[in-house]
Amino acid sequence: MTKSGRGKSGSAESGSAQHGTIISGPADPGTGTPALSRRSVIRASAVAAAFMLAGCTAEAADDSPSPAPAATGPAGPRGRFVFAAAARPVTLDPALATDTESYRVTRQVLEGLVGVDPLTSAPTPLLAKSWTKSEDRRTYTFELRRDVTFHDGEPFNAEAVRRNFERWYTLPESVRSDSLMYRSVFRGFSDTPKTAVYRECVVEDEYTVRVELTEPLNSFIPALAAPAFAMSSPKALTDAAADALTQERNGRKVSGYGVAPVGTGPFRFVGWNEDTVELAAYPEYWGEAGQIGTVVFRTISSPEGRLRALKKGDVDGYDLVTVNDVGDLARNGLQIQQRDPYSILYLGINTNFPGLDNVLIRRAVAHAIDKPAVLEGLFLNGTKAANQFLPEKLGLTSDSITSYGYDVDKARELLKEAGYDGRELPFYYPRRVTRSYLPTPEKVYARLSSQLTAAGFNIRPVPVDWSQGYLDRVQGKEDRAFHLLGLAGSYEAGDNFVGTLFGRYTAEFSYNDPEVFTGIEKARTLAEGQEQTDAYQAISDRLSERVPAVPLAFPISALALSPRVGGYPTSPVLHEVFNRITLTDS
């Protein structure tokens, strides 16, 4: 048996060396690891220019809500932290969530068996004190923490773990989606056992649980650190009919549990109004309580509104700093904290759309795009153009992929060879939202559509407000040719990217490639080493040849924080839990 108390070690890029201020914070519960690491915590006035690519400015309508009470007061257990979110959460049931803003909230309320090392992003113990795995890598045994309770007073134990795993495995089809994390990792459910990697979860004693898999899954432990696999109170799941979407919130169907989650985290759920979620410190939390007693998430959809709220002191921080924010943050002496890049922006292609089933036309798309020109002035400095879907951080990138240099003449030749008849191509893009991989969607769309049009494509714009179901429309069977989307990594494994996007047939790309599917299934089973690296590189080579989507960028993302925030637990995989925030008297 192989035993782990911290999971595998890993390497992570530090923040930019020229801004590498070292800040320490409270320890990560259960590990003793400092909560803040070599992240780039930057006093913006000193380095504003370094964050911007060549210039671009814009104005947007003021859509910020009425001001909330200023987030002031002494640091301490009753500290108040107000965070401006870029969009409303979709659901607070992490098992059914697929969006960053939902996970940002649920990470505060619920915890998983496995945590994330703040220095390396490697797996560390959380609700599991340690784990062992069998020689065939199909059986994992977890020793659980004792004296942990859910916020409803129910005990956390092996039976609670079993019931969570069984709930995920038996989710009714009515609540599943192609983008569900459980589907991406475990492949199948109880009604499709032949494809399922999960077999069963067995209680060995009150605080020992064994998980059986049908095949080796190298990313199993890292994946358990993803917020989708957080532990919910079994009683709360039952009482709130978690698998019945009987309520509506912000125009989306959710369950009773999805509007009132119950976990073991440092904060308990208090309430969710249309644009505000409130949490309170859980007094019986098993780990370090920290300074924050109240957390408020306020939805402010425009970057200008979030910046204005921070300058006024109405909020203490916000994510997704844009190029246009940086100068104003600098002039006001506010902080910028940068994450290591761990997301991908891509142009999605519906390979079922007439014409786009021809790989020559898809290659013409790739040749028509001038990626540096798309990125210029719209993304923070350090953002790199992407030619594959695996971030450099994973060490799995391929040097032999097909290169599609910007070449309008080549694109036109391919269109002629393929017999493109000028058919109109609907191009979906989101409005009224900022994402970590897409800070200014409308402008990115405008540049891409202009380039595609110049190469001979007939583009029809289809703008869709993010809050009006954009994800559903571009990941479903909508009549579209192209769409803009991205993926923010939530655990450290190649499968998190190519497996999530291309590990099986999905309506998003309508891409049916047994060679890729088989390659991803094999790569998932391999232990770390050259054989696994070769497998992932072969997948990247095949994807670059077939072009089911065009990778555009590995974006840098950053937060803005008020002077009263002394430390914030920045994480490339967004494992940012607010009991590790430190406040000052500023």
C-alpha cells in the first residue's frame, strides 16, 4: 500500500519575480501550511504599467447596485468582508454547479476530503487526515478527521462520506449536464455502470472509508479537491430534496438544497437574495476560525461598478481585474494580487454545423486568427497566446503540434478548397459578464469576428447575456457555428482540461473522435512519468490536427483589494477560503 498524508508534491510557478512580495497568513486548517505564499501582492501605484498590454480604454454603463454599508471595523473574529462578484451564482449545491461564482461561495461553506496546498496546488489532507492506495491504484482508503460536525449539528463520519459518493453516483438524469464535474471525472452513473469509474464506497468503521474504482484513475486524489466533491450534510440533502429542481433562482431551476447548503466549512449559510449571498462564521468549526465573522458576496456585473465600489469602500475586494481597472487602482493606492495562470480561453466550433464538419474549414478558422492581435490591450500582462489546451504549469505540453500561423491567404485557399459557399455562421458570445479567461467578451468577439470576416467567413453575431443562460445555449444543441468560452482549472491534472473538454462526445463541440476519447481514457490511468506525458502530448497533437476548437490564450487573472486587507489566500485553482484572509486597521 502507498500512504499519503499530503498527497503528491508538485511544482507551481511563483508570481512574477519583479513583484514577488512575500506575505504570510494564518495556517491552512489541518496542515499548518502558511495560507499565503509567493504570490504577487502588488501595491498598484508602483507597477500599474506592468499589468497592461498596449493601450485600450472603454466606458460602460453604471450597473452597480445601491451602495452597501462600508466594510469597516476592527480586525478580529467579528470582521466583515464584502466581496464583489462578477455574476450571480447559479446554484449553491456544489455537486450540480459548473460556474466559478457558485463555487466561490460553496468553497466557504463546504469542504472535501482533500484540500489544496497554497504553495504548489498539490493535494493535501482536509476532511481526510490521510489516505492509502492499493498497488493496482483502484482502492483508496481514507482516515477521516474526528469531532467534525456539519452546520446542522450532524456528525461528519464515514457514513456521511458514503452517502455523498452514492448521491453523486445515483444523480437522476434530470439534474445532470454535460459540464457536470462528476461526469467529467467518473464518466458514468449508476444507470451506465459499464462506463463508470466509480464502483462503490464502503464504510470500514466510523472514521474509515474505502472507495473502490473500476480502473486506475491517476487524477482521483487531485480531483477530490475540486469544489464539486465537497461533503454535504446527508440529512440536509434529504430534508431539502437536493435532487429535485423544484425552485427557481435568477431564472434557473434549483433544488431546496441549492439555495441553502450545509457543509463543514468555516462559514455557514445565512441567506441568498437576488444579488447578495451572506455567510457567517461557524462557531464550532474544527479548523482555525480566522478573523472574518461575516462574508457578503454582492453581484456587480460591470468592471466599472466593481472598481467604483472598491474605491468608495463599499466592498473589500473583487476578482477579474481588467486592463482598464489598473490605472484607477494605481491612482487610489489599492492592491492588485495576481494568480499563476491556470485557465484556457478558446473559440468553440460546432462540428455538426453545415460546413464546419469539414476539417479544412476548421483549419481555415485557425489560420484566420491573429491571436496576439486579439489579446493586445484586453488582457493583463503575462497572458500568453495558446496553441493547445494544456497549461504550461502541468508540464505536459507538446512541441510537435500542428502550427496554424496567422495566414489570411492560406485561410482563403482552404475555404475555396473546401467549397465554402458563404453560408452565414452564427457566432455566440456573452454579454454583461467578466470571466477569469474572458475579461471583455464583447471586445474579444469584435476582434475575432473582424479577422474571420477578413478571411472570407460570413459571421452573424449572436450576443447572449451571461445571466440569461449563455452556458446552456453554447453547451447545448443550439443552432450555432462558433462560440466564446473557457475553462478555469479546478484541480491539478491534464484530465481537468482535455478530459473535461474532449473526453467524450458533448453537444458543445459535437466532436466524435474515438482516437481522442481512447487516448484520454488511457492517459487518465497512467501514473505520472514519461509515458503519461507522451500520452497527453499525443492527445494535443491530435486535437491540433482536427481542430474541434481553437485555443486562444492562457490568461492572467488578478484581484483588487482594499488597504484593510492584509492578506488574501490566492490560488491558481481558486481554492480561496476566506477564514485565511487577514485584515488590518487601514
